Amino acid sequence: MCIRWKFLNRFIAYAHREPSQLELDKSVSSGKVIVAAFDMDDTLITSASSLRFNHSAFDWKFLPNVRATISDHIAELKKGDQPVVTVVFSNQGGVIPDFDSKSFLKLRGKVEGMLKALPCIDMFFAAAITKDPEQKKEFRKPGPGMFILLEEIIKTYGLDIDFEQSFFVGDAAGRYFDHSDDDLKFAQAAHLPFITTEEFFSLDKVPTFDTRKQYKKFRHIAK
């Protein structure tokens, strides 16, 4: 299984495994796919050097509990009769959307390393630099553009998204220690239940709002 890259709308870096998990799952009985979606930086990975921005394709490490938690949860979801696709959505405003740019090559190396270490991740979307303010508003989180692109891809397999069982995990929830509320607003714009990084991966920070109460059906995820 290899990883293919392309740019969607000229500035959305899109990576996917080939053959696609959706192609492998097309014989399942249900016509709805469960989307397990995640932010990347400070949700799945962080800088290994403790610098704010990664200085190389190798300057990253998984946050605690990430690999085991995602692998176990996706394996549990796949025991059902619905296809499951695991997706990462990331804002990458420092990346020039050119296959030969140093910034893209650094991102590509990091993402391919992450996908190699986490085989359950099927797709990756990143909003790179764009000078168009309308594109930036629509496609960078909290805008829903990257999710809409995913939805269009899923429809090409004759499938729809199961919004009740799908979810998005991120760290930017608008709490006093968060840098923004972009992940929360992205989940709301995409009509996905939102779960904080700390809940999903059982980390130390405690959310200032009770996502467990909001989405009781997802309580098992944070255990």
C-alpha cells in the first residue's frame, strides 16, 4: 500500500493510501461511512525539539496514548458492518503549495512518517498558503471546506457520511489555555460531534466544558 499526494483546488495538500480504504470496504452492507477525524498538531503529534514550529521533517513525536488509543478505537469501529475512514485535517499556513517547495517536502516527510507509524490513518488534508481571502475563509479551519472535499470524495464511492457516529477530535476548543476555538468551530461547521484531545486520549488537562455530557454516545472514546 503506497501513499499518493495531490493538490486540490491548487492549495489543499491531499494524501491518501492506495488502494483506498473506501475501495477495500465497498462490499460492506451499509451505504454510510463513519468518519473518525483528527486535528494533527498538538492533537496527534508535537515538536520533538520543543520548538513552536518543526524545523525538519523528523522534528515530531506522538503525544501520549495516541497510537494505542486510535488503533484500538478504529479496530473496534471496524468490527461493525459500516466502512470506517480515518482522516486528519490540518491548517498549514506556512506551507507553499508546490511539490518542490522546501516547506511542502518537510510536511510530506512528517505526514508520511506519521502514516507509516499509524497505518489506520487513511487520508490527510492540509490547507497550505493561499492569497485568496475567500479560499482562506472557506478551506482553512474553522471553515468547512476541507471536510466538504472529503464528503465529495466519499460520494464517488457511492457512500454517504454517518454524521451520528462520526466525530472530530482537536485541541483548539476555545478554553483559557487554547490558542483558538478553530477545531470546535470546524466540527460545528461540518456537523460533527466534537471531542477534545484531552478526553479522547485521556490526557491531564481537563476541558472547561463537558463534551461527555454533550455527546453521551461517545463516552467510551475517552476511557
